[in-house]
Amino acid sequence: MKKVILLTLVCGSIIAASSVSSCKKSDSTVTMTLYDSLGGTAMVADPAASGTMIEKGRLGLRSVVDSTIFVIAADTALNNKFFAVLLSEVGASNLTGFNTLSKNLTDFFCVATGAKNFTYGGKTMVAAHDPSQNSRMGTKASSADFDQFVTDLVTGATKCGLSSQLIGQVGVVVNSVKSQVVQK
Ligand code: HEM
């Protein structure tokens, strides 16, 4: 029940975020990034922090990230095998690692989808997914693990109301790092 409430909160605002588009014009060409399609730089109230504003594109991506983390937390094919450190922290009501992971994943997706106002400051994709360089990564991931991760991401994005067309575009970003994440 707790999980359902959290997921509802996380996803509450993404349907609106994903339905608005904006375009950037330079000379006669129009460039529309995936970030723009998710709502771009339009500022909206941040439902997670009252009184603060957030870019609509970032809010959409953060919602998908957080929703996906909850899907993975319930997925016995991935949860304890890879995310035991994170899950034991969350089980003890320590959200520090969760918040860092959410921020870094959100920054990563913002940059990868065309945001201009954020930078990714986490580990490289190779280091983040190599247990010898990241003690929070339970073990090396296989191609099948990666595909399961993508399945969970699609579930998380669908719960947030993202269209299948936008999910497909997020999938292109995710698949572009497969060779760095899969290390066995
Ligand atoms: C088989 C698939 C995958 C597995 C099992 C996996 C697992 C993990 C784990 C265990 C962590 C550390 C979590 C923690 O901080 O407690 C992590 C971090 C991270 N992962 Fe993945 N991951 C997978 C795929 C991906 C993909 C496809 C992306 C990007 C598109 C990604 C991006 C990241 C990022 C940005 C971090 C944070 C790195 C940092 O904080 O420095 N991962 N991943």
C-alpha cells in the first residue's frame, strides 16, 4: 500500500508534463529534443518540494526514474541481486542513497535527452556498474539483466503515463549505454 501511494505521488504530474511540447527555432531549422517533448524548460511547481519550481522536462524524467526504482525494488529478478545496499538503506528509512541515485539518474537522463541546464556528476557508466569500482552494485550485469532493467523502465514509464512513442525514444538512450553497463 505504501508503495502504491508513493508511486501515485511520483507519477502525479507526469501526464501533463509529457503532453506538452516546445520548439526551438534557429534560422530556418527547428530542433526538438526528447527533453522538449517531455515539457522542456517550462517552469512548474515541484510536487516534491513545496514552494519550489522545476523544469517540466526534468520533472517528467525524475518521475520516470523514481517510478522505475520502485518497480525494480519489487522485481525479484533484479532487487536483491544488484540493489541490496540501496534496499537495506531504504528499509531502515535512510533515503540518502535513494536521493543520490534519483538525482544522478535524473541528471543523466536530462543531459542525454537534450537538457541544457543540468550536468551529470556521477560515475561513468562503466564505473557505476563495475562492483570493483562501485560497492553499491551487487554483481556484474548480463545482457539478460539489462533487458529486464529495460522491461522495468518501460513499466515505470507506463505507470507515469508516458506515451509509447516517448518510451521508445527513452529506450534509444538506454540502449546506447548497454555495452558499458553489461560487463559479463
Ligand atoms: C542491468 C541493468 C542495470 C543494473 C542492474 C544497474 C544497477 C545499478 C546499481 C546497483 C547502481 C548503484 C545504485 C546505488 O547507488 O545504490 C547503479 C547506478 C547507476 N546506474 Fe545503473 N543499472 C543498470 C542499467 C542502467 C542503465 C541502462 C542506465 C542509464 C541509462 C543506468 C544508469 C545508472 C546511473 C546514472 C547510476 C548512478 C551512478 C552514480 O551515482 O555515480 N543504469 N546502477
